[in-house]
Amino acid sequence: MGKTIAAKRPAIFSGIAFFALLVMTMMAATLYVGAAPAEAAVASVSWTAPTDNTGISGYKLHIGNSSRSYDQHINVGNTTSYSTSNLTDGSTYYFAVTAYNSSGLESAYSNEISRSSTTLPPTYVITATAGSGGKITALNNSKVSTATNSTTTITSVTVSDGASQSFSIAAATGYRIADLKVDGASVGAVTSYTFSNVKANHSITATFAINTNYTISASAGSGGSITPTGTSTLAANASQSYTITPATGYKIAGVVVDGTAVGAVSSYSFSNITANHTIAASFAVKTYTVTSSAGVGGTITPAGTATVSSGSTKTYTIAPSTGYKIADVKVDGVSVSAVSTYTFSNITASHTIAASFVAIAGNVVFATNSGGSSFTDSTGVVYKADTAYSGGSINTVTASIAGTVDDVLYQKYRYGNFSYNVALPNGPYSVVLKFADNMYLGTRVFDVKMEGVTVLSNFDIFAKAGNNNAYDVTIPVNVADGALNLSFISKIGSAKINGIVIKTR
């Protein structure tokens, strides 16, 4: 470039040495909208200012589609580089630069360079729409943008010309795929779809529906019911409650849900149902206890605690022992009088029954042959072999005993320090103590206590009856604690007793 320019371009001020060395690059844009290929290319150019640039105010970049024929003239200001993007892909462009001064005088064109841009392949958009209840996902593609409102998700997927694009379709819990439409046409309730050799824009739309095919099967064994019963069809995420009711006389034995025991519950609820279920109730007959007891002087049959079914019947028999009569029968703590039988009918609770007895006046209720074996005397009184004692020793004499025909009873005896404890119903009694001594005066002295009270003090059998003579002592006593206690306490020699008879008063 010289220091003067053509007539249409007045000479720039004196002293300019204008060297226009341009270095230019061009890149094809890849961004596009819709289905059309990109049209905007980018060109970046730079140049070197003249060595003598005094007075230069700025530069203009000139662009054209043929050499030295420019239809774009861009005032870039006082800079030596510029980028332009209003170019067309696939075209050849020519570039030159001029300088101008503050008066607007412009130099001649610089040397010219040219560049051609490469045409990019077209791209397309697949619009994927998913309704509520599920989602649609583009696979192996990062060029995705998504927008969502309360019920619908729309995804834009950019696909290169001729490429393939796959999508997966998945229903949310409690939903199922209702349909998939591609470019408006149904392809069924599929879980995946692939676009092959894409050459146009497309749409893919998935719809979903609440799954209403879940069932709950409810059953009940004999002895009760479950409500509702049978098979119920329910929507996904719904809830269903069940009530388990035993029949009269039955109880809930257990409830099993989906094969797992949940206990003897009377109700059960399924919440947020997302699968089929089963519920089964079983029942058992209610049982109760009847506890029977009998005091001294008789029996109750059956005795002890019996387990009975609800609604059943149970009969009890009350029998006094010899010398006793029934005093009272109490059922659940309440007297039902001196009955000999009692029947519980239609049992729906636990019960107690207790019998008490009282001795008949003058009857022998206890007799024992102290130190000897069982024996029946001349009056028919039956003596048990020595029993109910604690402590002492036994002995036998062979001498005849005067004052009795029942010598055997008086020849056996228990001696030393000892006691008897005889279970008796509470009440008044007469106690007959039977003695016969084989010692001498003052050689056997002892005390006898009944119920802790001394009834014989410093007792000497020989002093009362001599040697080998029967001597009976009758002493009245009241029993208040269910047992008669007799204590024999030695003072001189050893206390002794040949027989004991207890009669009612």
C-alpha cells in the first residue's frame, strides 16, 4: 500500500506506511434451532498496523463473496482484530482492511485473504413427553434439556443426522404404562423404543395409569369372622382395614399376613398398597378354670383346678367323711348352702367352689393307737396305727391291763417328749387320753398341753390308777386354727400315752 489512494479513497495523511498483514481463522457454528442445519459461521481476523501509523483513528474490515468485491464494510474502531458471525456455512469469503484518520480520509485496501467454511451435518430434535405416573429417559445422550410442570415432563433430545436414539419407559410405583405414541401413532404399552437413522424431528409420548389389579384375599377359620371377607380388588397406593371378630365362646388365636404371624389382633390395616396380599384369621374355643377345694371332714369331686371350654357344664359332688356333715358350700365366695352337688352351666368365666364340713356331735373323728398298729376296740372304734406324731419313742408291755377288755390298746405306748398335730375342722371337741402305767409312784411325772394350754400339770399316772390299770382322761377343747396340737412334756421320767380319741361335742 502506498501513501496515496484512488480517487474514491482520498490519500491518507502524509507519512503512513500501511502494511496490512491479516491472519484470519474461520469456524463453523454448531448451534441450530429446529430441523434446519446451522447457517451461521464465525470468522476471526487480525492484522498488523502500519509501521508509520501516525494519525490513524481506526480500521474498517471489508468482506465479500468474490475477490475485491466487498458487500460488507464494518468499522471496527482502533483495533487490529475482529470476529464476525454473520457468515454462511459452506461459503468462501474474502477479507481486506482499510485505515482512516480523524477527518474520515481512508486508505486503499490492504492485501486480501480468503477462507472457506465447512458445512456441518444437520441435527434433529426428538421431543419426549411423559405424563404423571412414570418417566421416559433418553439413553446415552447428554444433549438433553428437560422442563416439568405438575403433571407432565417434556424432554428435548438433540440427535445427529442418521444416528439412532433409544428411550426407556418406566412406570412409578403403583402405576403401569398405559400407551406409548411415536409421532402420534400408538406402539403399545412398551418399556423401550429406538429411533433408527434419524432424518427428521420426532415426538415420543408415554402415558401411565394407576394400577388397579392388586388384590387382598381375606379368610377366617371356624369360630369367627373377618370383615371384609373374600378377595378385594384395590387401586395402587390405596388402604384397606380388616376387623377380626370371634364368635361367642371363641377367642382370636392368631392372624397371619402374607404368611407371617402378626399376633392375635382384632384389626389390621394395609396402607399404600403396591402388591397383592393375604390375611387369614384363626380362632380357638375360650377356656376357663374351675378350682374346687374341700376342708377337713369331707371331699369334693373332682378336686383341684379343671380347665373347661366356654359354654360347657361342670358338676361337683360334695361328700362328708364319717362323723361329719356338710357345713357350707361357697361358689365364687358366695354361700349356696350345704348342698351335696353343684353344677356350673354354660360356663363363660372362671369359678371357684369350696366345701366346708362340721363334725356331728359325739362322733369319733380321730383315734390312734399310740406306739401300735391299727386296732378296733370292743365298742367298734377304729384306731389308726400311730400317726400325726412328732418325736418320742415306742415300747410294749405284756402284762394284763386291769379295768379294760382292750388290753392290746394299753400295752403299746409312745414315751419321751413328743407331740401330736391332728387336722380338724374348727369347732368344739372332746379329747380322750388313754393311759396305763408300769412304773411306781413319783417315777413318771409330766405335763400335757392342748392348743398351747396346759390341761394336765405334774400328772402321775400311778398316783391316779396304780400299776397296769387303764385310766382315761377326757378333756374338752376348741379348735380355731384347723388343727389340734397335743404336747407331752416330761418332768420326772418320761411322759407317755397309750391312745388318743377325739370326738365332736
